[in-house]
Amino acid sequence: MPCGTSISEIDLVLIHKTGLYVFECKNYRGKIYGSDNDEYWVSKTRNGAFSFYNPIKQNEGHIRALKSHLDIPMYNIVVFSNTSILNVHCNHLVTQINKVDKDIQKIIQDSTTTINVDSIYNTLLPFSKD
């Protein structure tokens, strides 16, 4: 997805009548620590710890790129593998693969928005990988 002079590589989007769900997917194991405002999060395992850029902020960049083409509600969702233990404190949805469906259903149930899914699909299609 073009964003100014750079390109944003988005993991996954879900187009739904309630908006665009933008996913950042992480295949990390161990205990994950972080919050909305932290620049970096930490993954701790038996073998040690490593830091990685805050996936919420990473996905915010993807959402900015999308907003330059679309004016619809967008949801920042970070999904970790089931081998992770989440110890995060966020206002955005940070979940695991086995819980993501239930978590998204809750957002959908609480939404009153209705968008034209076909129009959004046609807008995004030229930016998808073959």
C-alpha cells in the first residue's frame, strides 16, 4: 500500500460492513510485554528476551496508508500465535489466533456503521499482491 514516498506492507485486512479490520500478525512465543505507548515490546522465553517494534504503532502506519485512500472506520488488531502469553495493556485489540474470531464478533456487534463492502474491495484490489 503506497504511503507518501514509501510502501506499507499490510499482513491482512478484513472488509466488513462495519469497517476495515487491519491485522498485524506476530508469530512469537513466550511472554509478551507491552502497552500502547511503548516504542518497543518484549518477548521473554526460557532462552532469553528480545525486543521488537510496538506492533500497534506498526499497524498504525498501515492504517495511515489505508486512510489516504479510504474514509471509513478502521480497527487496529494485533494477533499473536497461541504459543504466546500476552501481558499487554492496550486500548486496541491485541489477541491470539484462537480468540480473534470471538474478539472481532464483539466489535461487530457493538458497531452501528454500515459501509459498501464491494466499493471498498474494488478500491483496495489494485494494491493487493498477486
